[in-house]
Amino acid sequence: MKGRFAPSPTGRMHLGNVYCALLSWLSARSQGGVWLLRIEDLDPQRSRPEYARQIEDDLRWLGLVWDEGASQGGHAGPYLQSLRSDIYRHCLDRLWTRGLVYPCHCSRADIMATQAPHEMDGRIVYAGTCRPDHMKGNADITLLPPPQTPVPPSGKLRLYVPDVDVEFEDRHYGSQRVNLASHCGDFLLRRADGAWAYQLAVVADDALMGVTEVVRGRDLLLSTPQQIWLARLLGLPVPSYCHHPLLNNTTGQRLSKRDRSLDMGLLRQHYKPSEILGHLAHVSGIIHRYEPVSATELLSVFDWNKVPQQDICIGDDISGK
Ligand code: GLU
């Protein structure tokens, strides 16, 4: 059994990121599993090595120790996505050769103008404007003609997605059934600036790193059918998925890097690791009464059934008073 934490080094971790790391760590360790740390630095504009170093330092400070990761290596590395381009290129080539990928020239503004945000989570489903004619309608993916040209060296690339339902069992949110065409649409494999898309990288990495359980926030629940579909197309194993509720601030919004009062820089000035972990364990029902506690101490009481499905509201004062 192998779990993972896969943060993007685009800023200091906040309490919501710590919550994700803690649940993923507890889930893996309570099953006697290995836990790995993968740094998802795909976005060259927003990722910084110093943020990656801070993430590692914050996790160590919290006592969330990992077995494989960027700074200590492991047999499935490298653990920095920026060093794994050859793997993503190979995956893209395989999809391209099967005629499943097409270049897209739509700007974000073009897409916003043609499509209303999706009612469920505000995402935009691509209308298929750049789809080649032979992919219009609901083409059979086994009958698509192989492309006559090699993969274009630059520009956006999209995966053709047929009108199929993907079903999966989320360990925390139960049975899910999502229509790929209407809920996700043709999704990006490579961005306009040449950066690899999250969906492609995460599928290749989870499979090649031997990850068997993905624990992450429920904001990524709708990415899961896309990832399962991609894994199937690439003949890669599909991990089990366990999404968790999100931590929201007092105005009901998901904690983000803008909620400075709950970022690890400030939290570390005011609290001990055991106080932060005790608070998180308490608000998510893992312990009944607030008390300072170490990650290891939580292992014996951790149970996914205690974790709520609905999101959790967090105020600025996490001292448990
Ligand atoms: N890198 C993503 C993030 O920080 C998480 C990806 C995942 O867990 O699949 O939001």
C-alpha cells in the first residue's frame, strides 16, 4: 500500500494543505503503507524551489515523515514533476499516435464566451470548437484515424473525450458516476505555454510511482473520472480514491493562500505542531475533545468513518479554546 501527498509549491502551505497531508499520512500509515511526497511544480510561472523547501520543512516540523520524496530520493523518482517531462512526453505520444489528441487554438476568453460555467463547480466545459471534423459527434475512439503529422512542438493540446460514463467508488463519498463529455469535456494535456497539464502528469506519476491510494480534497473529485479515463487509455493501473471535506474560512470559502492568518508561517509562530494537529483532529472528529497530540498518537484512533463528508469551518483562532 502506498499513499502520497502531492502539493504544488506555489506558496506557503496553509491549514487546508496540512489537513490534506495529515489525512493522507494517517490513512497510509494506519494501513502500514509507504507515504511519498511529490512536488507538483508543473507551472513554471507560479512554482518556486524555496516553496518546495518550505513544504518539506513544515511537514518535518509537523512530524509527517515521508519515505520517498524529492530531497531523499527513492526508487520511483524523480519526485519533482519538473524533472519528469520525458515521461509525460512519452504518454502524450501514445495518445497522439492513437489519434485521440488535437491542437486547440482557443484562448481562455474564447472559451468563456462560448460556454457557461458548469453549474456544479463553476468549471468551464470545453465546447469542442477546435475538434477536427472526424471527431465531431460521438466518434468511436477505436476507429479514429492515426494522425498524419507528429505531435506539434508547441501550443495547447486536448484529449478527445467521448460520451461515456465513468464510474468509481470513492472511499469517503461513495459511488460516483460522471459523464465525461458533459461534465469534463475535451481536456488539456499540454497548455499554451508548453507546460504539461495536471491531469496527464498526475496519472502518469501516481501509476509509475506505485501509488495505490490517492487522498486529496473533494475539490478534485471531478478530476477523478478524467484521471481514470486517462489511466485506462494509457494502460496504467488506477489507484483507489478517497476525497476529504475542505476546510472553509468563516465566510464559507475554501481556505486559500490568501488566508494569511492560517498559513504555516504564522501558525508556526503561535502554535506547537501538537496543537495544530490536535485542532485538525478535533474539528474533523478524529478525537472527541481538543488536546495537543502528535501525528503518531493519532494513528490508533484514526478512522475514515469519523471524518465528516460536509466541509469544515475554521476560524482564525485554532487554540482549541
Ligand atoms: N498538486 C495538487 C494541488 O496542490 C494536488 C494534486 C492531487 O492531489 O492530485 O492542489
